[in-house]
Amino acid sequence: MILVLADDITGAAEIAGTALRYGMTTSLITGVAGKNFPDTEVVVYATDVRSMSHDKACEETKRICEDIKRKGFAANDADKITIFKKTDSVLRGHIASELSIIMEQLGCNSSLLLPQNPSKGRIIRKGEYFINEERLSDTMFRKDPEFPATSTDPIRLIHEHSGKVTANCRILHVEGSLHNYERGEIFVAEAASEDDIIRQIDKSNKDMLLAGGADLFETFIRHKLKRGKEKERKRHEISIREGEEKILVVSGSTQGKSIMQTGMMKRLHAQEATMPESVFEGASPKGWIEEIRKRYLLTDALIIRIGNHEFKGSEYAIRLRDVMGEATKELINTSTPRYLIIEGGATAFSILSHIKWTEFEIRYEFSPGVVGMRHGETEIILKPGSYPWGKMFM
């Protein structure tokens, strides 16, 4: 079994979709799932630690590790379970703190961290991070409200984002080797190509925690486990029995584009409900939620959006996610949709927490990072806020 700990739900879905692409049975669970691991080759823990404060993220990471141990991860099981920590590709989050806790709790002697995705132009070369040959600190990530990329030095960013933790981190050059390292040390692996990733993976051992992005995970599956991609799957078509089933789309992005004019939404005579300015600014959402509940009963497809607003900080973001979670809970309690489609990772986690759905079967990968999974009779599709909708609603 491969057990993946992801720091947000869209990252978890991306990893789950990658495993599915290689023909591996895969499940996704949240941090409050059942007593035992699902009986699949890959189990992905979706957490929301990237959206938490440093101290809360550490508490949650420790709690997840303790849950893993209760579910059967003991010394005699270590050879049967491979632990992988999914991190953000541009080092957002409390990465050093989380890795240190996982290493201590689950008995790993060190960690190989390779967050960058060369397949998407994201590389670490000569101790600097670049996106499409532009320095990370010159990209839009410099303006990230919670984890701004103020430097191209990955070691500096890791330490800036990890509170008071003083983890021993150092760059692992592609030509370098792993010898004479300290217990608990974190090696940030340079890589600018798939061949570089393979060379770095080959330096690891079974007692080392692998951590990083989707490219590292996919290369590990292909290179270490010798798994090949499945033949092209038939594209999953979104369809409902009109008048009998519903599609509910929730967009948690403050910059997302409306999908009202797509072919599917036109055919279904979809309705769109954008959060009123007053609710965005802090007024009670009860009246708006009741309004959209009535509209939901009268349509086959409803889209609810925050709408385009200037981002006003993390306190706004947390409250808006909670409003969207409460609204979705009310709609699902009114009528369970055939499809629940969510844009935005933190929004998705908030919604699933509000409706208390915790375990999911991964069924489809629409495109890298855009994944379909099932809970009961509902198909849930998760899309990161920064990814395009593509051809989903043609």
C-alpha cells in the first residue's frame, strides 16, 4: 500500500488521479474517516493543513500520524506501507514542520523533498527555483496572501514558512550523494527534468520519507514500482436524467470565470447565484441561502459563485469558505445531486466537512488535477481554482 498525506484536497485528488492513471485501485479519505484503511493499493489522506495556522497544522499532522498508527501502521508493517507526503509545488505551507512530525511519528530517518514539477516548467536548479525560466520571486506567487514567494532560495522559503521549527535542510544537487546525514534531515532535491527526478529517487532508501509534487509521485510509480500507464480510458461524460437528477456547481474562487454560457449549462437552462456584496462583506448569509435553496428546487443545474472580488486576506477567505460550505449543506439536505462539482481546494474541503462525507472511491481523471470520485450515488468532481474547466461542460 502507498499511503499519501496531502496538505490540501485538490493536491490529494491530483495524486489519486495519477495513481488511477497507472491502473492502481485508489481511495481518498479525509482526516476523520473510519477505523480501518480502505482496501485499495493507494490511500490518500486529504487534509487542510495548508490553510491552517502553523500550530494548528502541526497539531493536525500529529493527529493524522497517530490515526495512521491506530489503523495498523506498526514496526512490523513498515515494509508493507510506503509513506508519501504531498506538498505544494511552490513550497506554500508549513512543510518543514509537517515533515519533521511525520518523520518522528512514523519512524523515518530523513526526508527527500522534491516539490517542483519539471513537466510544468517548475524546476530547482543550482539552488534556485524557476517557473518557465522566471525566478519564483518574480512570479504571481510573490503576492500569495499566506505564503509569499519572497525568494528563489527554497531553503529560505521553507524556513520562513515553518514558524519556530529549525529543521536541518540542505540542497541535494543532482550530482550529489546521500552520505553522513543527520537523523531528521530534509534534503531539498534539485531537478530540472524527469531524468533528474529518477537520479534523485535512486538515492533514497526505504527508511526515507519521500515528499513533494505530482511529478515525483508519478516518477516513483513508474520507475520504482515499474507500473505502466493504463490504455486510454473512455472519456467520462457528465449527464443527468433531466427533471429527475441535479447538477450542483460550487465555485469558491474570487477570480473564477462563469460557466453559464457553456453548451451543457445552456441545454439544462442552468441558473446562477452569485454571492451578494453584503454577504461577501460579512452580512448574515441566511437569506441568500434560502433564496438559492428555492432556485435549486426549480432547476436541473445550479451554479453558486462567490463572484469576482478583490482578495481581502485570510480571515475573509475562511469566512467565505464557511458560507459556501453551509450553503452547499443546505442544498444537499434539500435534494442530493447526481453531480457535485467544486472549484477550489479549500472550498472543497470546507464543503465535504460540512456535509460530513469522509471516504471516496476515485473513478475518473478528467485531466491532471481534475478528478471524479464517488460517495454513495453522488459523483464529485474537484477542480483546483487555478486550473481551466477545459471541455467538461461542452
